[in-house]
Amino acid sequence: MKKLWGNKHITHKVQQSKERRFFLITMLSCAFVFSPSIGNAATTLDRNNQDSLYTGSVESNSESFKTLLKEAEAGDDESQYLVGEAYYYGSGVQKNYKKAFEWYMKAAVQGNIDAEYTIGYFYYKGLEIPKDDKKAMEWYLKAAEQGQTSAQTSVGSFYRQGIATSQDYKKAMEWFLKAAEQEDVDAQFNIGNLYLNGLGVTEDYKKAMEWFLKAAAQGDTDAQHIIGLLYENGQGVTKDYKKAMEWFLKAAEQGNADAQYSIGLAYENGHGVARNYKKAMEWYLKADAQEDADAQCNIGVLYHNGLGVTRDYKKAMEWYLKAAEQENANAQYNIGILYEHGQGIVKDDNKAIEWYQKAAKQGDQDALDRIKALQKK
């Protein structure tokens, strides 16, 4: 069977939204061979806002809204922006993205940079309006050129990904640096990522570490996790499993699923801690609570091999299926193994081939080899 021997890979993030959430696209999962590189594409959505205006009771929020509305109707751009905020968050008024957009636009045409950035976000996400990356870029640029940090990070991300423009890592770096000069944490993270992967700059793990440390100091859990990976892999620093674990714990204690997974892996492999399969299971389960497919796959491996738990092929299958539903290639491969060998299930070469094909479509060479072997029978 196959499992992940190395840690997860996380990449760049973009400050593009009004709520903070993560969706991490990782490079490898549950693989026998460990690759020390980190990352390809990830995104963090964040925003600058003025939520503090709406922290009181419903009644006080309603009164605040009425006051703002009068000022907004009189043409004050900041009040227009905040009325948009109220409609966006449903503070003092019923949530209504359409009305929020209308008020943001009123403020934006008067040059309010936060409103300009937010209009760009609406176009990027397609909230109550057709999604339009070109218009999103136009509005982000308006705000970015006036120093709005979230917009600067977003413009950098568009260049980084080639959205609504040609991919240009050097321009991405220029915009990230503008935002980083204003202590923007996501820009700091992104600069670290560019150095880490040698995108538009010479690959430099030491400089990557410097920028990740800046982001980590502001509490960025992804940066904290990657610092742990750098220590674990000995990239830009002396390999140190104990320091890696310290950084993983910083991120994991704040709920970072990838860090929780990495701690599970450290316990499973005995890196920086005594090997302990039960603790590995505990941390994998924490990551599973956030639907981490790699953790689900490795839980299946623990049941498959009877590590820290009684061997149970049926439970292994249950966990592999959870991961496979998220297109985890190695879980798909492992399901094929169970069918091929009749472990916890009736032996069925045809079903084994079906699952190997799913993994093979994602580039799994071992799955291709098993398909060829079974077809020769």
C-alpha cells in the first residue's frame, strides 16, 4: 500500500476576500517516495474591514446603520462604504449582496480605495454580478495604485497565477513587496513562496525562511507550518526535527489541519519525537475533522497494517474511501490493493483495475504497473 512519507506542500496565498478561509492545493499525498520541495498553488482569502463598528447589540447596530445611511445619502464616501459593509455582513440590516455592491460602487466612484478593492472582489467572486476577472483586475489596480494593501496582494496574485493577464512572477513580486512594506502578512507569505520555489527569483531557502518568519510572527499558521517543513527537510537551515515539531505545534494549536497532519506523520515516523502510532492516529483524526484527505489515507494505512490499532481491513477500506472521494490518488491505489488481494472484501481483479485506473489518471505509475500486471493474467 502507499502512504505519505513526506509532509504536505503549501504555496502562495492571495488576499482576495472578506472572510478568512483556506483552500490548500497540495502537490503530493500518501506517497512512498518523499520529495523535499514545497508547494504549487494555494489561496488565502482575507480582507481589511471595519467590523468594529458593528460589535454591539442588534438594536445598537440598527441605530448605527440609520446614522450611516443618512451620511451616505448625503454623499460621504466613507459612510457609503460602511453602508455597503453593513449590507454585506448583515449588521443592523438584512444581509443583501446586491445592495452592498450598489453602495460600494457609490463609494468607489468617489475614489474610496477600500470600496474599489471590494468591487474587485465582487467581480472576482461573481457575487450578484457575473464573474469577470478582467474587471476585478481593473478595480484591484485602482486601489493598489493608491496603496491599498489587500488590493496590492491581489494584483500580485493575479500576476502570479496569470489571471486576466500574462503570468509574470517578477511583477507579482513587485506588488507583493509593495504590500509587504506595509506589513501585509499574506504578501510576506507570498514572497517567501516565490523564493522557496524560485519563481521570478533565484531559489533561495534562506530568504524564503526570512519572509515566512515575518508572516509567522503575525500569527500566520501556514507560514508557521512551512517553517516547520523547512526545518524538517533541512532547507535553508540545519535539519532539526525538534524545531520542526515546535513550529508544527504552533500552527496545529491554532487549528491548521496540515500542521496537525504533519505532527501525526512525525509521530508515525519518529521524527523529533519517539515513534508512537497511537499519537499519530490522534493527530490524523484532528486533521480528518477538517476533511484532510491525506490524514484519512494514512489512518487507513494504520488500520491496514495494524499500527497502533488492531489490523482491520474493513476500517482501512472505510478510511481509504473517505480520502478517495476527495480524489486522493494513493487512497484510490490502496483500495485497488484491497480488491486485488481480497483483504476485508471479496477478491475482485476487475474492481481492483477500476480503482487503479482512477489513481493512474492522476499520474500514479504504480497503479499503471498493477493494471498491466493484472491484465496479463
